[in-house]
Amino acid sequence: MFGDLGDDFLLAGDGSSTLMGGAGDDVLLNYGGPGDQDSVDAGAGNDQVLSSEGNDIILLGDGDDFADAGDGDNFVQGNQGEDDIISGDGMTPCWAARERRPDARRRRQLCARQSGRRRNLWRHRQGHPAGRAGERLHRRLRRQ
């Protein structure tokens, strides 16, 4: 499914899916099953990506994005902006390459891994506990 230049709401169900948000502040919901292989490209804008089970590839574009990769062996890549990334059970590497993020000194990218009730947060580009930034993400997770 493809979004356009405006703010889009895209919803995918069972089966392997591809969602592309395009420009705009998009909401991309992917409710696949445990065997699905889904890919999501949020595009530019302040996007929200929510995925359930399955092995997903999630690419966040420029903007302040939020991604919940859900359970499964996922790959999530942030880009420019302040991105909050969480994942469920499974292996989820989160990447924020310095060469793709010229604003890395001024912005944070947080990654949280959920395993049961425990959530570990780290400032991704430096690999240490996130401190106050982590507390902000914890508050956001508790509201959900």
C-alpha cells in the first residue's frame, strides 16, 4: 500500500505486506501474523508505525518518529529527527548511522526492548542508559 504527499492512515492485516507512507505525518498499522515478513517505509514527516507479530523491516524517514516493532525478529532504522523505537520479544537491532544522521549530536534516538515487563533503554548512538530521555519514553509506554 502506498500513501501520498498528505497525512495518511494505512492498515495492513494478515499476510506479508509492504506499507509506504510517503511525505506527511502518517500512521502505519501492520497487524500481521507470526510468520509474516512485512516491510514498512514511513517516509518523511512525523510518523507513527505500529506492528504486531512477524519479522518486520521498518525504515523511518526524516522527522520525529515513533515505532513499535512488536514481537518477532525485526530490523528498525531511524533517520534524522528524534525517533522513539520499541520492540517486543525477539531480536530487534536498531540503527542510526552517523553518516545518515548529520544532527546526531543534537538529537536522540531511543531504543527499548520489551521482554515480559522489563524494558531496557539505551541511547542508541552511545550505547549507555538513556537517563532522562529514557524516563520520557517510559512515561509514554505507561500511557499506552
